[in-house]
Amino acid sequence: MTPPAPISVQTAAGRRRAVVEVRAGVAFLTRVPVGPADPASTGASAFGLVGAAIGVVGALPILVLAGTAPLAASGLAVGAIAVVSGALHLDGLADTADALAAPNLEASTRARKDPAVGPAGAAAIAIIVLVDAGLLAALAAGPGPAVAALACIVAAAGSRVVPVLAVSLPVGQPAGQGLGAWFAAGTGRRSALLAAGSALAIALLAMEVSARPALVGGAVGGVALATVVAGGLSRARSGLDGDGLGALVEVAFAAILLMTVLVS
């Protein structure tokens, strides 16, 4: 019988795995150059942490400008998040909206593969950007810029967890053999627990800093609502492809902000 590895060796191996997972998460969710990621790792376990870091980028213009120009600051926050993420999720939202609006299966498949944004996709992007900016502005004008900035971080963390939950729980099934199938194959319930746990910890920390329980309530309610949407989208599209997963991130971000505003 092989003796167990010393604790120090196990700890070092665990740290290496964590670094690999975080790097893969950054590479998957952003356009930040982090070098080649492990192709066998989706980085899903780190999605909550990486999402929070993305949210910090969006929180900066809110903290700087929202005191005098809340709507402009919120628009810049949404734009900053789109830039750091390469607008991947907005693109997924647009392609998914075009596919859902198509009159038949053939047209839906063609719309999903077409790199051009159709009318439904353009409308979806415009609506989600306006909703996100409006909700952040409402928080900045109400509870204050600091709460709006924290809500941006919490929403970015929670929204990145929703695709992980969707493919690891009996909610959504992968479609075909593309990105959605690869992501689902490399994402298990352990990844879902780690990602959701880190996002919840971030929401709890934000609540502690701001004394605003609405930040936790908004995160939990928004993630739950977006997970329900994930099930509906999976049924409507016969599974979740890469575009569908990206669309879920955008829907979840807006849902978390909306629930935060409603419970504030």
C-alpha cells in the first residue's frame, strides 16, 4: 500500500491546481493575457472570483463619477465590463436572441452561425445595456455610489456562476459537440459548489461592508431567477451551446441588479 503524500506536498499540489484553475477562468472569461491555460481545465471553480475581479473594473467609474453623473458612470461601468470580457457574453446574447426569433429550425441554425448581428440581437444588446445602466444608476442615486459599486461586483461574480450551475445541475443540457458540450464535460458539482460558494462569500462580504442585506438577497434571488431562465432556454434551444451560456451571464447580471433594487 502506497503511503499518503506528506501534507506539505499535498498543499503545494493544491495550490498549483488552484493557480491552474484561476488562470483558466481568467482566460475563459476575459481578454486579459495570462499565457496559455490548461486545455483540460474550464476554470469553472474560479468563475465567482474572476467575476468579482471583472466587477471591480466596472465599479471604478461608479465610485469616481456616480456622485455627480450616476447614469453616465453606470454606462461606463457596463462598457468597462464589456471591454475586459471582450464583449463575449453580449455576442452570445445577440446570437441567442437572433436564433430564438427565427421562424424555423433552419433559420435558427443559420442565425446562430452568422457572425453578423440581426435585428433581434441588436435589440437584445440595447435592452440589456440600458437595463444594466439604469439599475446601477438607480442604486447610485438611492443607497449611494458605494452600494452601487458593491452591487456591480456582486452581480459580476454571481452572473458568472450561473452557467456553471446550469450545466452541473439538472437544469440545462449541452447542445451538440461545441463549446457548451466541452464546458459541461469539464464542469462538475464540485466546481459548482466552489464557484457558488465564492460568489456567496463575496456577497456576504459586501453586505458586511455596506450593512445592506439587499446585496445578498439580490444575489441569491437573481441567480435563482437566471437559473430558471437557463432551464427554459435549454428546452427552447434543445440544449445550451456557448452562445446560450454567454446569454445567461448577461441575463443573470441584470437579474441580480434588478433583485437588489427591488429588495433595497
